[in-house]
Amino acid sequence: MQLERIGEYEWRVPIGTVEGMRVPGIVYGSEELVGGAVEDRAILQVANVATLPGIVGASFAMPDIHWGYGFPIGGVAATDADGGGVISPGGVGFDIACGVRLVRTDLSWDADVRPRIGELVAALGNATPRGTGAGGRLHVTRKDLLRVLTEGVGFPLDRGIGSLRDAELCEDGGVLEGALPDEVSERALTRGAGQLGSLGAGNHFLEVQVVEEILEPGAANAMGLFEGQVCVMIHCGSRGLGHQVCTDHVATMDRLMRPLGIDVPDRQLACAPLEHEASRRYMGAMNAAANFARANRHVLADGVRASFEQVFRRSAHDLGLLLVYDVAHNLAKIEEHEVGGQRRRVCVHRKGATRAFGPGHPSLPEAYRAIGQPVFVPGSMGTASFVMVGTAEGERKAFASTCHGAGRVMSRTRARKRIGGRELARQLEGEGILLAPGSPKLLAEEAPFAYKDVGEVVRSCEGAGLARSVARLRPVGVVKG
């Protein structure tokens, strides 16, 4: 596939690469990362996305790009919200509002946590429901669940879980307006009913991490981060409820495309005009699933606080267990951006890509308005994770978007064939990373070698101007499904 290099970390997929492209593709990444995306055909998906009706600017891909459903994971596309634009559930993905929450502490690794890391990881493992089935920390009735879909983190807050500060430092204040619980199917409600406050499986995790290096002191100080500090990172989403919402609405839009005269090169790009009733219903259901995801991470963070209190026999307040931020990387939102020199309303699809507003953006909480939006970039299990912040340049270049993680380079099946879960656990523990007991099969699927080099991904984002690095964190304890 032909790619034109237009910068050290920027590549163009020319119009005409796929018939019907309305805009070019723009791929961010080093030569090595982009070469891998060509091999796994994710670049073809970038070109396919460029055929969507009403797409503006370009079809973008972040450095952690890899093959996904319809859209590549790491794909970003904006469509005109006031004339001809569409919304595509495949541009959000099945794990709606999957994202990352970072909780900081006042504890240092060497003085406070290292001697008790085994006890802490065991406590976190016991407090964190995980795996592929049901069983969340917070039991909810059907009536409660409908409130969660409308209120997001407001529901657990009303139950006395967490604090108002947790909502203030969560993207969108912890709740997306415009949720329509009536558009969430009974099947989706059934799947989500027993999963509030659960981690799930796959690449989802809860990690105890140590701030290894501060890279931008001013921003780190605003977030309350310091070298040697212990933090906890939580990565999960909307569980079975979000998956079912996507499944239901993809099927609806797939049936609609031919009657609406929409022709795309891949049926997984099923879409409908933003003004169509099907799009209104999908966005309402998507927002409801996003509220579930925010509440889910909020409840899991309560388990983190309880575990630290149990191990260190001090209150979460005294231990400094405060939310840094919570941000999603699978959503579509109506936002205002500059397109062709004019401010326009667009529907920004971010699939495996993190919103990254620059300094001064009015949507940011006051605590971070001067530095830009916090962005969390998890590494693969056993490798570093990064804290970054959004930039004004990134707002202009890619609709305020950046990467969301390391990005897979190997299928789960291939990873399992290469190493067993128990062997991987021994290997990680030999490197000083303790694991809470879980499924050996699921553990093997997430081996570090199955992912790209997160350092290279972060360098590419920084080199392209999409975000700035603030801190590097290394894992010392892992809870997985």
C-alpha cells in the first residue's frame, strides 16, 4: 500500500487508495510502527474510514494503530454534525467508554509499600471482581441500573461511594448528558446487571505502579505526582452491557444502509446520518453505556481505597488516595473544532484513541486547565505506562486526539501458543512484578511481547505534537482477569 511520508512521525494515505475516499488518511507514528500497521492491514481500514459520508479533515490513526472492527483501533474520524455527517458504531467499538483511571497516593515505594506489596496485591485481588462472567462489587436492581445509565458516577456517589472530587476530575464530570436508557435492550441490561464494579478480562487490568521518572515537573505537580510515589491505574469499560449496545445498533444500521443509499467498502462501517432516528437512538444508548463505564471504574476505585485501608490501617484520606483523572478512549462526541479555517460542529469518533484537549480548553476541570488534559497510556503488562497531557497543536492536527496504549502486534491465540500463563507469571515475578491469582489462559493472552513498544508509541505522539509526556510509571503489582 502506498504511503507518503510528510513528516518524521506523519504519513499520508492518498485519496484513491480505496475507491470512494472523500479525504486522505493521516497516520502518526515512527517508520517501524507504521510498517507494522501496513502488514496487519490496519492502514487499509484507515482508507476505508475515509469513505464515510460527511467525513471532514482526514481519517486519522494514532501510533498504536492495529486491526479492529471496521475502524482500526487507534482510529479517529470526524463527520459534519450540521450537514451530511454520519455516526458509525464501529468507530466507537464494542467496549463503549473503555478508559483509564489513575489514583495517586502519598505513599512512597521504598519506605511504605515495598515491604507490604504481597499483602497489598492479595487484598486488591480479593476486592476486584474479574474475569469473563458476572459478579460486581455493587449489587443493583433493574431500577438502580437505569439510574446508573442516566447518572453515571452520580449513582454510586449517592450511595456514599467516593467523593464529589472524583466526579470533578472525571471526563465530562462523570456523566454524559443525553443518555437514553430506553434504547438499551433488555439483553444489554441483563448482561450488565451483575457487572457494576468489575474488571472483566482481556487487556483490562488494575496495576500498582511506581512513578519512576517525572518528565514535566509543572504538570506533574498539578496532578500531585512525584518520583518514587505509588499510584494505581485502572483500565476497564462497560463490560457486557456496552458490548451488547454496539451489537444491537450495528445490526440496525447495517439494515438501513442500502435503503438510505449509503455505500461503504466494509459492512463493519455500518452507519446512518446523524439526523436519522437510528443515530439518535444509538447515541442515546452509547451515552448510557458510557455512564455505566464511568460508574464501573468509580466503584472499582472504591475497592482500591478499601484495600489500602485494610493493609495500611489508615483512612484513604490519610493515605492521600485521590483521583488524578478518568478518561475514556472509545466514544463518539459532538464537539467544536476548526476545519478549513472555520469552527464547525463535528461528531468525533475515537476508537482506541484518547481525547486530549490542550491548555485553556473550557471542557477541562479548573485544576488542569493550565496544563492540558491528562492522558494515560498503559503499557503492556510488565512494561512502563505513561502520563501525558494534551496540546494545542494536537487540537489542530487530529481533533484533539492521541494514543490510548501500546497496541497489539500479536493475536491472543498466538500469544497463548508462545507462552503459558504460569510460566509468564513466574517470569514477571522474577522481574519484581507480583500478580494476583487469575486465569493462566487469560494471563498468557496479555504477555508483554504481544504488544508494541509503548515507549516508541509515546515518542511518536510527542514527536507528532499530539501530546506531551509528564511521567513514566513502572508496574509492581498486577490484577487481571
